[in-house]
Amino acid sequence: MTIKEIQEEIIDEFSMFDDWMDRYQYIIDLGKSLPIIDPKFKLDENLIKGCQSKVWLYSELENEVIKYTADSDAILTKGIAALLLRVYSGQQPKDILSAETDFVDAIGLKEHLSPTRANGLVSMIKQIKMYAIAQQTRL
């Protein structure tokens, strides 16, 4: 699936929920389903700067697509990371770099997060794009 198709799928999923408590629970459930990151990637150099909680993000290039792994010590943040990884992991660097993040606004995520969590979301997206730039240079 393309990044745009995945984003549209997420927008559809979030439209099924009537209120934000259900959406938060869905995000938390996504976090619980996030594969466990290899402990060797839980290094300070993989910590996202600007997040209220600890978030580790790691990427590797595999067959010209980027595979991201992530973890967080906060369950909601872990769910947000799972959502972002669903969109961007397994995609080519050029597609990640050209992708819009409209789905974040379309589902109302940023406006329903505390300011520090919203900053963390922006920082996670920024780091995903920085990894894509770094991996693009390897192709």
C-alpha cells in the first residue's frame, strides 16, 4: 500500500469512533500491538528529542525500503509511534520524504494531545523524515 492509502485507511478507522475516549483507547491498543524493539536499539542516540516521555526510534534500510522500530515508556505515546510506523515503515525513503502528514489533522490527533505530546508527535515525524534523508543517501 502507498503512504496515502494507509493514511486514508487510518482516517476511515478513526471516523468509526464517536468520541475521543474511544480514539485514545484505540491508540493505546495500537501501542500494545507494536512489536517489541530490540534492546540494543534502546540507546540515547535513538531517543527522540522534544518528547515528554522516552521514545526510541530506529531505522534500517532493507531492500530499498526503510523498516522502523520504536518503543516508548508511555502507552499513549507508544500508540502514536505505532500509528506513525504503520504509515511510514516499509516505504521507500523518497516516498516518506514527499508524503504529507494530513492524516494527523484529519483525525484530529494533534489538537487532542497535550502541548508537550503534540510537540513529541511533531518530533517523531521529523525524526522519521531525518532517517529517510539519511537512508536515501545510501541508495
